[in-house]
Amino acid sequence: MSPAPLPIAPGDALAPLRLPVPERVFRDRATRLDALAPDHPAGDWLRFLARLARGQDRAVRELRAPTPPRAGGGPPLAGALAASARSWRAALEVVLAAARDGPLPGPARAAVERLEAAAPDALEALAAQVPGGAPEDLAAAPVVGAALQVHRARLAARVDPGAVSPGAGSCPVCGGLPAASVVLGDARARYLSCGLCGAEWNLPRVQCPVCRDASRLSYLAIEGGRPGVAAETCDRCRAYLKIFDLAEAPGADAIADDAATLVLDLLVGERGFLRAGVNPLAPGGERAWTA
Ligand SMILES: [Zn+2]
Ligand SMILES: [Zn+2]
């Protein structure tokens, strides 16, 4: 059993930092992914991601919590990965079993088999590529990303918020990149949500998380698309990040809803913007799963 997570009141929307609650986040994500799947063109893939999320939830419940790294400078968890390789690989085994527990197209099945047969060194090499968002093995990456999320979320849940400096474009807890922004609470506060550890850090709205400029932002959305979803684009540095407004998209989850709105990334990419975030569950989208 892991110690109880630090209490972050749901109504405490202006806290500078919201730490993840591993016992809840993956279970809720699985529910969200299952809810997004019906009538979605990539519904089968979203159901596969839901299966991974259920595997993540199982790993949290069944595996011993990883040991927090010794504190140094910078984000408290920077370097936590190499320090406890065995812990994330134990999570990988549980997530792999969940991946197999349902239909898999040929390429995905082959990826699962590659991971099952891979030597520890090869797994570590793949794990090192996932945080950057451009892993070589795109079909295997979501399973590895899921295991890394379990590992980091459990470490992040135990971090002392007082030891964390404010963040901007990268996670102040683990150094990972955000998956997306969420806007929540009566205060309409904007939080960036770490794709790896799930910590959420406050950043004023209408500010580019990469260059901090506020003067050249635009919000692009798909006409007739899902409400409460936009890409916040910055004309100064040409970066963008999706933003989910929970008032209009209740129940939205940065990882799940990002995966369900990859069409928006295509549209924004065509206009020359570069994504400032990483979703470890969806680096190659549905295509990497089927082809
Ligand atoms: Zn993080
Ligand atoms: Zn910018």
C-alpha cells in the first residue's frame, strides 16, 4: 500500500500545484476513454487506451509504491526514472497484460510481443525516448508511456508541494512536458497537465507556456467539433497546446481528450504550429496502432 496522497481539495482551484491522485486518475481516465469511444472514428483505439488505463489502475493497486529519489536541485523527480527502473518495468508487465486482454490489430499485437521479449536495456532505451514525444517504436510507445505514467504519478503524489518551484512550459515536479491545459473551477483557472506524472500547475490564462508572450495568441477549434476544446496557438514562437475548458467539456481529461481530438492537431500542424506538449499514450495516434 502507498501512503495516502497529499490532500488537494477539489474546490481549491487556485492552488499553484495540483498533485495527482494515482488511486483515482487512471480509473477515471479509463471511464472517460470508454465514454469517448462510441461513434468516434478511432473508437477501437480509444477502447484500447481505456484498457491500458485500467491496467495502470491495476498496477497502482497491486504493486508496491516506488521509492522517492533523493532531493536535489530542480524538479523533485528529475532523474527518478533511472533510479528505479525495476519499478516502472513491473508496471509495464501489468499494463502489457491489460493490453492483451482484448482485440489487437496485427501491428499492435506485434508491438506487445516485442515488448514482452525485449531485454531491460532495450526497454530503458525506449523509455528514454517517450518523454520527448518522438519514440522510434510508435506502436510500442503507448504501453511504455502508460507504465512510466504509473511510476511517475505514484512518486509525484508523495512530493512536498512546498519543495516545488512554479512551472511554465515543463512540469515543475518531474520535468516532463504538458499533455494539454485544462481550465477549471469557478475561478476559471488554467492548469497545465503533465503528460508523465499527471501533476497540474497553474499558469495564467492567455499566456503562451513556451515563450510567456501574451500578445499573439489565437484559439483554433474545429467547426462543429466538440465544445470546450481549442488549440491555443502562439504566433510569436509558433507553438501550440490544446486547452480543455471543463465548464464546456465536463469530465474532460487532458490525456484522454487529447487522444480523442487528434484531428485538431492535424489542422493546427497544417498551419505551421508545433505542438508544445506530449501525450505518452498517443505519440503516433491511431495509425501507429493499426499500420
Ligand atoms: Zn510531471
Ligand atoms: Zn509562444
